[in-house]
Amino acid sequence: MLIGNRKSTHNAGVDSGSPKVGSTRASFFLERSKFVGIAVLSIMLLLIPAFSEGAAGSGSTRGIRSAGFESLDVAPAWAGHPVGFAIETTERWQYVAFYDPERRMTVAQRSLDSSNWTFQRLPSVVGWDSHNHIAMAVDTAGFVHISGNMHGDPLVYFRSIAAHDISAFQQPGMVGRLEKQVSYPRFLHGDDGQLFFQYRDGKSGDGAQLLNLYDIDSKRWRSHLAGPLLDGGGKESAYPVGPSKGPDGRFHLVWMWRDTPSGATNHDLSYARSRDLLHWETASGESLELPIRPDDREALVDPVGAGEGLAGIAFGVGWDARKRPIVTYSKYDDAGISQAYNARWSGREWEPIRSSDWSYRWDLSKTGTLREEIVVRPPTVTEDGELVQEFRHIEEGAGVWVLDQDTLTPVEVRPLPDDLLTLKEPESPFPGMEVRELVFDRRGEYFLRWETLPSHRDRKRKRPYPEPSRLRVLRRAPTEPEPSSGPGASESAGVDEVAVPDSVFLEANGARIGVISIEVGNVFDEGDPTENRRLFRLVNRFRRKTGENVIRDELLFKSGDPYCLRLLEESERLLRSQGYLYEAEIRAIAYRRQSEDDGGEVDVVVRTRDVWTLTGGASLSRSGGENNTRFHLEDTNFLGTGTELGVSRESDVDRTRTEFHFRDFNLFGTRGQMEISLQENSDGHRRLLKLRRPFFALDTKRSKGVTLLTEERIDPLFERGKTVSEFGHRIEQLTLDWGFSRGLQNGVARRWTLGFTFLRDRFSLLEGRAPIADFPPDRTLSYPWLGFDWVEDRFIEATDLDKIARVEDLNLGTVISARAGWSSPRFGADRDEALVGVQASTGLTLGKGGLLLVDSNAGTRWSGDGFANAALSGSARLYRRNFGRHLFFAELQAAAVENLDPEQQLLIGGDSGLRGYPLRFQSGDRRLLLTLEQRFYSKRELFKLATLGAAVFFDAGRAWFTAAGGQDDLGVLMDVGFGLRLSPTRSSGKTVFHLDVAFPLDAGGSIDSVQYLVTTKESL
């Protein structure tokens, strides 16, 4: 259905006679006015300059005498009873939606550089119900959306045919269901231009709050949630204020439940918050399952009972100077008198504080639209740092409380400023006229003023009716600082909050960290209809989310610190390295400064998403023709503390082991780490204790640690994948180290470490086994050592390299780690030997979509008899993007050893990259391995549990001896194959499951012609 007539242009204040168009996101700023408009004006009015009179419209007898505003008449408006209007302002245009003198829904449009309005009527006429307000919004493409004139009626919704043009509208409908009993329509804006529509389906005492999302491209609405946001279950309905975005960047919602149409049955004031209008949580950060119902007591602010005076038109959310939400409301005190209260979250609970000492009882027992006998605005902060709160009382009059910041109790009562009183003074001579609420646009710059008679319990009045009211747009004087309309815009007077500048500006001007918000997402996003399943909700419920303090303890910054983008990025990397988190993001969301000389404060949000960390059961893997079984029960995020605890039993080709382990990588928030591992194995045991505080960040100045290890095991020697001999091996190790650094300087962290290591290896022949020709001798090394690390900070973020659809942190800078020590009998050793080891890595980008990572490792012991256990290895990994987001991968590995200790071997086989052959198939003192892979990445998440990848591969490798007397040289071995990759998205660990089929190209008759591999690795 199309609605439209010919456009007509009229001067401001002249009744065009043409239909008017309705509502706007005005409800957004109706809420804003309820929250902050009057209180802000009460502080600012005395500071803002001259006000120019607008042309008088019909029904006006005099102009407003305020000197604080610029005024522009729109048109005459209906004045017989109050109904909410709407205003919306874009960069170029302004729109007003209202009911004209014939009560027809009307839209007015003007260019901001003109005072002339164009009007359009819509086919909707309001009756006498004051609930039938108009809501309006303009989407990012410029189309005007209007809804209104409903109170338990079928949906009334209009959208303009063309952008920035009100000449014609259509009624396209929305989602087509739950739209027969619509009340309280409201448009609201999310991040990135999102447009939402909020409304109640049902009736008072039996209704649900719903939320739709508009798609700009397809021009279609869809349900944003799998069901209602708030649902009374057929017995109650919610009366909300919000959601509205606060200075912390979150959406905040306050509501009360009602049992019947009577306001006397209001009860249970409640609160929830959300970052994206999908995920909802309590003030403590605990996830709320949707829909939120009356029996969800964790959302309670104050458990006010029915009949206890909780007023449905006198509550909302304000903020103190520290950006803590304050819920304002009124209820009866113990004597049954209506009083005002403020409740603030203490960190553990909501603490209600009484503000008033009145002697009047507001009777809420009648039905219909109630007259506002008591109005208390949520607190706001002035430019002087005072916490103020406006009130209006039918007997006590109006004023402003100055609240104590700590206790929220009034310490002073002030009258409203004269200019504000003048603004609220009716102009019409008709008896009983009242000034309507100051409805702000979304930018907070323009607002509406008009006059009507008070509500008449939603019933028709007897004539005479007042003359139409002059509907005007007022604007704060242009010299007044304009509030930001971006995320995190401050609603406190006197603070200039603007869009967040870039990091260069913030750091150069000495900005400091302000409020740090922690948002821990659950395993499954119950706000996403595709994840709001019974099983997924059960998973969320039977686990404890990672504590906010656990996340906060990982951060390298705190409130009050200088803003530093590098520390935010490094903190992200630290969080992503935790196995109990799937993802982590840290970003600045708001910026404030008190003056030009002030560096300002930057508010930061930390968003993470948990994974399921409690795992148990059995698993099977296979590589190189051998199976590996595992039975385990472990939790890598025990009770949400980031601690790992588990027991397991595993069997592989070497041994069967039963293990208990405990790991905490941020012990008591001190950055200390503890690891305990106790193993009972089929061939011995293993005991490990590690206590250390490492160089956990690039700027860390100190490190220290101790490691204790004892182990008994049987070591095998292999030939052609078969065990040819075995011997007993006992290990005892103690390592102490102390490190120091000057931190990160000019992009490089240089670290020195002093340490001492005692390492004893004892070998024994096994009973019943044949003697070994080259039996390893016992060895005791005891040596002090000096280490040096060079870490260049050139980290980048990548996706779809070695993981699927996950952020990977790569350091392309040069990293060098060197150790040198001297073992001597004077320290308890059995020999004099020097020990040297060096590791190095670097990386570089190769044009668009190319990346090369190189690393090397060298180490040896040296004595007068020459080198022992000398090893040199290195690899080069090439990544090249192709076929869109897919990837060609190549890796070349090389290794050379000399005079290896007899218990060690240089091997190659199915467990080390040569996938078509048995494990440990070849040995030698030289090794080469080439891997070529074409990798494919899927964006799809299978069953909301894993992402899928695939690979086609070619391997070629060889291990050989350079001297005579080694194994027969089998030459270069090659295989081809293909496989699937599964990367879990909801469970702990960073493993990727590999399911490969490999075909050796020169198998002969000694090995299977097909190798099946089921393995888990940390990369693709």
C-alpha cells in the first residue's frame, strides 16, 4: 500500500491543511529526555546564550521568555490530550512526527539550512488513548520509518518510498507474526548503523517485549532474537525503560513487572545490560537466558511487591562520575508514603538509597494513563563534578537535589533555574494546559515543545477543546558544547565527549585509561536464534563463565594508566593465548576531556568468548600405522578461574601413562605460574614441578623460576619403524633462573638471564634384553649459565593460516635466544664441558597475500675431546593466498647432527611429516622434509561446534647417514594425499583434528599402500 500526496511547502507556523506524518526514534530520545533532558537543562540553562522568538502559531498568546534557545515553529498540533511526538535530525534534514489538530498522524520535513517545512499525512487518526505515541527513525540509507497509534492494536508501520523524501509512504509490514496486539513502539539504533524496532506484543498483565532488526540492503525486517526479550509467561507483562546506550558503551534496560492493567500491581524492579542487544547479562556479568521472565531473580534491583507503590512512569537509569549505573524509581516507604530511591551496583548487589522525605501517597490503583504526580529524573553529573537529580512533586513542587557521590543521599536542595521554569510555563490561556515532555532527537541537539491538557484516563473529553498548540523545535544555543552521538556518548553535563580519536592523537596528548569494561561471552550466544537451542542453553547453564577478575588480571593496563595502543594489542595476544578463550578483542569505545589542556580519558571494552573446557571420555588417533588411545577427565578453566586440572590415561607406541596435572598460568593474579604433573607409567614414572614468573610481556623487567623433574622410563631405538633395542633411563633435573631487562626500548626487548642447571642421566640394561653395542654412558651435567634474548616487536594478526577462522598472532620481528654455560666437577658434574645453544626466527611479507617465516636452532656440548650432541636445524614456511581466501603452503625442514648422545636419534616418518609412511621410519644424521599443501578454509560452522577445512598434500623426505655403517639408504620417500580438518569453536584447546588419507609413492611391499591418519595438531 502506498500513501502519498503532492508535496506542499509552507512557512513555519502555518497550518498547511495537508496530512502530517508520524513518529520517530523519538521514543529513543523520549527515553533520553526522561533520563537526562530536564536535569541537564537545569544545569546548563543559565550558561547558554540568547534565544530568538519564533513566529506565533495559532493558539499562542505570547512567546517563551527564555534566553537559552533558538526556536522554530513547525505547525499547530492537537492539544486535547497528551500523546508522544517524535523528532529526528540527520546531517542535512530534520523530521518531526506529530498529530495535527484533527489528530491525524503527520510528518514534517525541512532542510537544516531552511525554516520551511514540507508536510505529509498518513492514514492513521489517534483516539483518546495517551499510550498511542509515535515512533520515528531515519536509517543510514535515508529512508524514514514511522510507527505509532497502537495500544494493543495491529501493527501500524510506514516507510518512505524514497530516501530523504516524505512525499510517499508504503506499509510493507515487518515480520508478519506477533503483530496483532502491538503497544509501545520504539526505534533504536545499534552500532554500525543497525536499526531496531522494539514493542510489546500482548496486553497489560499478559505481554512480551520483542525486538526486530532491519536489513538496510534488502529493506526487510527480521526477528533479532529467537523469542521475546522479556516475557511474562501469560500472567504478567514488563514495563521497560530502554534499552538505551550508556557512557560505558553498553545498552542498559530497566523494567518492572505488572500483573494487571492497574499500576498498583507493579512489582520487582529489574535490570539487564547488553553490548549488542543479543547477549544479555546482569550487573555482575552473569549471562541471562532469554526470554527473561519474572522468576529470573538474578536480574532484580529491588524486589518491590505488588501494591507497594512502584510507579511505572517514574523510573530510569542515570550515571555517577565513575560511570556506574544508578537506577532511579519511586515506591512506598514503610508508612505507605511515596518516596524516591536510587539504587547503585556495589560490585556484589544493588544498594537502594532513599532520597526523599515526602508525606504524600500516590494512588496507583486506577487504570488508564496515569497523570505524573511524582517525577524523579535519574542523576547526572555537572561540569563541576556534582551529582544532581531533578524531581517534580504534586505537593512539594520541583527542584534539584545535589547528591553525595558516595552515599547518594541529598546534601542540598536547589530550585529549578528561572529559565527552565519559564520554559515549562504554559503559554495557552486555556485552563489546565501543561507543557509536554521535552522530546530530544537522537543527536541530543534539538527537542520539541508543545502544550496539551493532561491525560483523561484515556477517555473522551467533553467540549470545549483547547485551540491547537504551537508545536516548536527548540535548539540549544550553538555556543554550547554539543554532545557526541557516537558510542559511549556521555550524558553528564560539562564533559566534552567526542568520537574516539586515533591512537597517535591519544598517546601524543597524554590520554589516560578510563573505565575498563569486561564482557565475557558464553560458549553459545543465546541471543542468536541459531544458537538458542535447548542443548546449547544447557551447556551454558552447566558451566561457570570465566570470571571478570581472571580476564582483568591478564591485562597489561589499568584505569588511570597512560593510554598505549601497544599494550592493548599485547593484552589481546595474552588473552588469545589462553586455552579457555576462543577469541578476545580490546578496543577504545569513548573519549572524554574536561578542557583543551586535558589529555582526556579513554574508556576501553574487553570482549572475550569462553569455550567449553570440561572434557572427558575416550579418544583414538592414528599415525604412522600405530594407534594412540586416551581416556581423560579435565577442565582447563576450573570454575572459571583459568586453572587447568585433570586426570588422564593414555596409551601409545612407547608406553601407557596415567597422569594427574595442575596448571595455573596466573597464580592468584600475580603473573606467577605453577605446573604440577604426576605420572605413573607402564615403564616408570614422572614427577614435575614448575614455579616461575616469566617475562610475560615485552615490557616485563624481571623473571624468576624453578623447575624440578624426576623421571624413570624405557627408551627405544628404532630402525625402519621397528624397535631394535631398549634400555632404562632415569632423569633428575633442577633448574633455577633469574632474569632482568630494561623492557621494550625502540621496539626491542633485551633480556639477560642467569641460571643454574643440574641434570643427571642414568642408563641401565633391561633384564632379559640383548646387550646394546653403543650403550649410553651415565652423564651428570651441573652448570651455571647465562642467557640473552632479543625480541623485536613486529607482531601482526592473521586468519586462515594455520588455524581456521581464528586470529593468529605472528611476530615478523627477529627473535634470538642464546644460552651458554660451563659444566664442571666443582659444581657437582662428572665432566668439564661447555654448553651452547642458539635459537633464531624472523618473518617477512611477500607482496600481497604472501608470507615467509624462517626459524633455526643450534646447540652442542664441547670439551677437549671435541663436540658432542651437536645439532643444527631450521625451517622455512611459505604462505601464499590463492583462490580467494584459500592458501598454498610450502615448508622445507632440514636438520644435521654430529656425535649424538646414544639415546637420541634423528628420525623421519609418519609422526614427523612424512604422512604416507610408518612412524620413525628412517634415521640418520641428516634429514630433509618438503611439504606442499593446498589448503581450503570454510566459513561455515558445522552444527555450531567446529569449522571445516581441507587439504591436498605432497610430502617428500629423507633421513640418511653421511658416513658408512648407517642404515641402508632408501633414498627420497614421497607421498600424496588429502584430508579434512576440523577446528573446534566451542571447546578448549587450540588443536586441529586431522583426518588424512596418504598414499606412499614408493611403498614397495614393505609397508601398506594406504595410510590412514587421525591426529590432533596445533596447526592445519
